[in-house]
Amino acid sequence: MRSDQAGAGAPSSGWRTAAAIAGIIALFVLGSVVSRYLYPDRPPVVQELSGSTMGTTWTAKLVVPSGAVALVEAARDSIVARLDRVNASMSTWDPESEISRFNRSGSVEPFPVSVEFVDVVRRAEAVSQATNGAFDVTVAPLVTLWGFGADGTAGEPADPVALPAVMAHVGYAKLRIGDDGRSLSKVDPEVSIDLSAIAKGYGVDRAAEALSSMGLAAYAVEVGGEIRARGRKPDGKPWLVGIEAPNPAARTVLRSIPLLDASVATSGDYRNFYESSGTRYAHIVDPRTGSPILWQGFSVTVIHASATLADAWATGLSVLGPAEGIALADGESLAVLFVLPDGDGGYRELPSEAWASDVEGGKASAAARAQIPITNGMTAAGIS
């Protein structure tokens, strides 16, 4: 909702948006015609697409008829359009995004936002309540204070004198969703939010919805390591997802899991951290204490129907830690796997009850591990 207007004689932003949507629909129709009538006997193949978004990369693997070029291009355009919309709404690195403008607002009056923005905040609020505040999008000033935000200074721990003043403006109860479902208000005018622990998952869901709306029955979409898969590969096998070993010194796949009509997200303290005076500060800040979680070199992977919620739960459970996290996962019937160092240079796995009973595949063979790429996202969970 920018206040600027198009210049004289220029098409309005609404016209441009409508034209873009019409173009995508036209490509989709053309792609459908091409795949259905021009290539009726072509075998299905996996077509890979990729790009950049939200400060990271995205990848999509689509099962399409061989030679259905127009359909693939329509899929690319649709994915990019969805991801661009999420980024324009929720990126703290973009000063004109919805979230940046909301954070700058010093008013407690309802602030108009998109329905997508409200949707994400509402889902975040549910995880905040379930984790008793271990997941909290109002953690933004703490993330900055510890040097991990868009305005932070990486490598510099927080000033302990400044911490109480910042903590006074943190708490998910300080946000209110408007009854109209299109506005958000602050109880405390100095509240600011950070959706980075849920926005990538939301982008995955939106991209997946776009592909499903085009009639694609089998695909896998990944943004920064958060993944959602639907259907099976042409050989009838499910998509395989590689889970990275939580080793800050190397990037290797620890194990693989099949992913069928579900999403997966991984969080942990092992990749994004800095060291100061012999102490390692992880990028995950506990909103309840105002400090980063104690560095252990662990990861937590969550499988869920929603990539949005898998993303949020992975962060919330990281804050809670293995013991409390697994207890909550069992209470919520969540499929969760903690991977921790075993003290001997290896790793031990701590699964929730739902993971132990529902997730198949076990540990991947060396051959399977070699086939799974490592992405450059935080989770580094590749798709094969």
C-alpha cells in the first residue's frame, strides 16, 4: 500500500498487476494446451527451475510431460510472482515492504496490511501460544541488538545495560489482528516484528499453491532449505529430502527421508553464529530471556502439512531445546527430529513419537546421500 502514484500518462499499478496476472494465466493456458494436445504421448520428466528470493535461493522440481516448454515457463512465472509478493510484504531488508513500514509506524491505530501478512501473523501467534512465547515475531529488536538483524552489527554481543529496555517492547501479546482481517495494530507503539523464521515457509506454501492451481500433481518446492512436496517422481518413488549434519565446519548429508504430500523445515544453532570472547552466539534468540540460545551444535527438523508452520515450529522448538522440545512435540503430535553431537565426533538422533512412527526410510545409504544436493539455505536440506 504505497502512497505514491503512477506518473501522468503511465499505466496505473493496478493495471500493471492485472496485465501481469493475465500474462501468467495466458501462459498457463498455453502450457496446458501444449502439454495435453501437442505432447500427449510424451513421458513425464523432472524439470528443475531455480532463482533468488528473500536473500536466499529457491528451487522447484516439476513432473511435466517431456517437451512442455510453455507449461514450465508458466510455472516459473507463477512461482516468481508468488515469491516476489511475499518478499515485498515481509522482507525487513526492503525499506518499502509492508513489514518495514509497519515497524516504522509509531501508532497504536490499525495499520492496513495485506491478507497474506495477516495470515502469517495469525499462524505465528498460534505457535507462540503453543510454545509459551518461545516463538515470537516481536523478537525483532532483540535480533538486531545481538547483531543478527538487518540493522545489526554482526559479531558484537548485546550491551547488557540496553537489554531490559529492549525486552520491554517484546511480546506477541503486544500485537492485535484487526477484526477485518486486513489490519494489524500495536499495543506498544515501539513494537517491531521479524517474520524471517516463518516467511520462507510461507513462500514455499504460496509457490506450491500456484503449481497446484495450474494442475501440476507432482512437484517439490524449496526456499532457503524449507521444502514442500506433492505427488511422486516419474519412477513412482517419493521425493527424497536430505537432512544436513549439524556440523559448522562442513556440509554433508546425515540422512535422507521420503517426503510425500508434506513439508519439512530444519532449524538449529550450528550454521549462523559468531564467536566473541570464547562464547558462541547463535542467531536464534530466546524471546523469553532476550539472549541467544546456548550453542550446542544441534538441528531440529519438523515435518508438517504446512511449510509455514513447519518453519515456525522448527524455530520455536530450537529455542525450547531437545528435552522440552520433544515433550511439546509429543503433546502436539508433531513429527520432529533433533540431531545432537554425541561427544565422540558423531551424532545422536532424538525423535518425537510421531517421527518414530510415521517417518520411513531411516538412514540413507552412502549412494543415496551422494545423490542429494546441499542447498545454500540455513537447513541445507536438498531434494532428490
